[in-house]
Amino acid sequence: MFLNVRIILVLFLAYLNISWAHPGHDHQVEAAERSEYLKHNTRSLSHCTARLRSRGHEAANLKRRQHLAHELRRTRGLDDHPFLKARDLNSVLSQSHRSNDTSIALDTPLQTIFSDNSSCILQPEVTEGPYYVSGELIRKNITNGEEGVPLALDMQIIDVTTCEPVDGVYVDIWHCNATGVYGGVIAAGNGASSDTNNVNNTAFRGLQKTDGLGVVQFDTIFPGHYAGRANHIHLLTLVEDATRLLNNNTVSGLTASHSGQMFFDQSLQAEVETIQPYTANTQDLTTNAQDAILATEANSSDPMMEYVYLGERVTDGILGWIRIGINASESHQVRAWGQYSPFDTDTQGVAPAVSSSGATRRGVLAIR
């Protein structure tokens, strides 16, 4: 019986001649690859706006975000506090994506607080970054109890070829912790490289399947920063026909229709970085303006997360939302640093009990 047995297999593949060290990973090359792709592909969802509105998707988005905010505020005891804030559009890097009018109250119209004001599209890119780990848990809460500013994500996936929500695809997200370290990876460039237990750390990684409105939601924390990159979140949309659901609450498959990244206002990053445990991060800070990957997108699109504070302070929590355009018929193979391999079960067997923290997780197959 292999139930509840963790096996760590490390396979160093000699043919791979790309450097995957994290700060050593060439962000300029990654940005150039992404920029070349964007030159030849649609970047805006503006042509879908009228259709989405006429079909009731915009109204549904407003109501869903209001309900989510209400539930989050209720659980945090913030019912009597105002939302923050409305916004002033300028350029991607200088504009605020936070509701920016301190007079906003509980009776402020939904359109003012929860509207989609950006025409963002995150198109597929050549690289998904150095530390993607496949085979993660299907779950909404990906924190594993780790500390940080609470961040609730509401993401809608739209097919730009049809202007319709994409139903039934898995959205895989991952990001570093408050001090800039990715769980599931041991590498000199990832920080905490002496902690061998980090290979089994599933924090800030997980998947959700889109509903009929193309929506997934996650509970996480605001990501930290690391050298060479501003605060961001990675995401993949996995091709449905090439993705298999396993009995241990994970999926298999490395074929994606989209790989992208989501970013945050510089002012929001600055405020979060003044709070523990973010202040313990000793890695060099990279601003949005210095992030080469963000710069390739900000020239003509808006990859920033819209957001409101759930209360009067950032520590009360943040609700962020974004609408992402993909070409659902596209597909490309993604490269994984590692894979959580379900040695303890298969699609024909019976999976062991798996806690939300991943405490009974499987072995880890490192395939870099």
C-alpha cells in the first residue's frame, strides 16, 4: 500500500538548457517573448463589451461581486464600515484601480464600486515563469493558514472569439508568499532553500473550474515581491479535452489555452509592504515601472486587478476582480518545475483523505 506515503523523486534532465533559477531567471527574455506574441494578437475585450452587457453578464458580475463583498465583510465584522473606493483613469501605471472616493458608503450604486473599467486581456505567452508546479489541489482557499493581507479573487474568463464566458475549464493560479518564496520548490534562487520541507508546501497554489458565467473565485493573501519582479499572480487556463480529473482532487495535463499574470497598483503594493509579515522580506523591491514583463503589457492593455478594501484598512482584507480574455481554441504545452505525482492513487483507485492544507499530499516528482 502506498497510501499516505510521500516519495520525493528528483530527476535532473540534462537536455534542458534553460536557466530556471528565480532571480537568475532572465525576466528580460521572458518579457521579449511575451511582447513578440502580443504584437500579433488581440489585446482588448472592448469589442465584446456591448455583447456582454446586452446578455446580462455585466449586471450579473456586479451582483456577484456585491454578494461576495457582503459575505466577506460579514465574516470579518465589517458590516458597518464603508467600502473604499472609485477611480480616476489615466494610464495603466499611474491610474488607480481602487475605488477612490472616500464618500462611498453602503448604499453607493454597484456600478460605481464593482464595474469593469479596464479593457484587459492576458494573452497566452511563451513562458509561464520558472516555478509552475502541476497537479495541485482543486480548492478555493489556497492559503494553508499562512499569514498575509487577505485577498479574495473574482476572475471571469471570456472567449474573445465569441465574446462568451468560458464554462468548464480549470484555472490554475500560483504566487509567492508574503516574503517572496514559492511553495513546492527548492532552489537557490527561491529563498528558504535550506528548508527541504518546502517541496511539500502547497500554499498559494490551487485550481478552480469555471462556472456557467466563466467565473472562478479564490481566497488567498496579497503576494509578496522578489528580486526582479513586482507583486503578481500567475495563472493558466487548462485545455478541457487535455485535462483529466483524478480521484485525489487534482488534475493531470500540461496543455493550456492561456498563461498570464495579474498585477496590482503600486500604491496598494506600497501599503501592504509596510505590514508584517511583508516587512520581513529582505529581497530587493521591484516596482511596476521596473517590471519588464508588466511593461510589455502596459503599453496597450491593462493587466491590473480592480479592487476595493473590504473595510477602512488594508488589513481588513481586499476584494479583487478581473475579466480575462482568452482564445479558447488555442493550446500550447507548458513547462512545469515539478509535479505533485499521485503515487498513492490513480483514476481507478480510491484516494486517501486529503485535508485543505494538503497534509496528506502525495509525493513530489521534480521534472525541471
